[in-house]
Amino acid sequence: GKPNCGAKFRQILAENRFKMKKSISVIIPNYCGKALLEKYLPSVFSALESSINISAYEVIVVDDASTDSSIDFLEENFPSVILIKSPFNQGFSKTSNLGISSAKYDLVLMLNNDMQVATDFFDTLIPLFISNENIFGVFSKIYDASHQTVLEAQKLPLIKSSEIRYADNISASLQDFSFYLCGGNMLLDRNKLVALKGFNTIYSPFYFEDFDLSIRAWKRGWECVFSPDTYSLHCHS
């Protein structure tokens, strides 16, 4: 009889669709953020569960020795969350690196605990990694809690006197290039992130880790990208 060409075609299509997907590890550093997790963590799960481009995911919360009820809240309400408990307060970079060392999937989303992500966040950003294997990371436009004011957008290098600074919140004039990635919601290639050994802990307790990480990635020839096509809300805590 004739071969079942239709079944073979459907099999090939299914295999290719799977190759177009990526697995995601979401890492959320937390310090006394029970109220923030309660308010914004559901948006992360909603975006993960509705995505057509995610093959598997895990959510890792690294608690930086909180003194509130963050841990109890997560254990009672989000039992699927992988909870890492730091024995003492260490600051952003060291806390984040604990999560990075535990992440097991293709991409790592470093996310602040006061961020609400759009439903299409992952489906907008993941295809960028599939189409360009040289990408190190990408971040989206970041608005304030009212979704009215842009807080973070594309960043371009600015040469001033003998210093290199950056021009912030630039309209996408150089396509998707960005001088550095904003640490609040950056989606990263895990293998490249591990090769860079995560964040440089010299910046503890916080600030400039994302700038440093991005520059080290550029030195390796890897691209840092900004996407204006999706967003997150930064509800400053």
C-alpha cells in the first residue's frame, strides 16, 4: 500500500515545533518580599503557562534571609516553587548566583520580585534566541506600575570626554542593540551565563551587576538585545 505521508508530515512538523521551543528557569531573588510575591508572582506563572514557546519551566526563589513570612507564604501557596534559603543576608549578586547555579534549563530569566510580566512576555522574547544563537540576553521595555511612564528601554553607549556612559530610554534607533541589559527582567542564555560565572560579586550589596555582566558578554562576542515588543511593570518596592 501507499506510505502514510500525512502521518509522516505531522511527525516532522511536531518535531520542528518542539525545536522552536525553549525551557525556562525563572530566578527571583527575594528579601522580605512576601507582599510583592503575593501580588506579582501569579503574573509570572500566567505567562509561563500560557506560552506556546516553552517546553518546560521551573521557578526558583532565592530568599536572602528574610525576616518576614516570605518562606511560609511560598511553601503554603506555591509548592511548585524551588525555594533556596540563604543562611544570612548577602545582597543581590550572591543571592542571584545561588539561583543560577541551581538552574537547569535553556534560558534563565532574572526577575525582580516587584515585577509584573506581560502575558506575551516569553512568546515575544524566546523566538529571538531561536533565530540568533549569538544572543547572550534580552530585556523588554519596563514601565512603572501605572503602565504610563517608561522606566527602562534601549541603552546606547555615549562617549563623553574620556568616559563611556550610556544614553537611556532610547527609541530603537539601532534595531535591537543595547549597550547593556537591565537586571530587572533579563532573559539569558544559561550556558553563556554559566561560562561568565554569573554576576560579579564585587558589586555587593547591589547595583551595576547587570552593566558589568553585559560588558563581559560583549567582550565574548555575544549580543545584548532590547525588545520594544513586550513589557513588564516595575512596581518599585
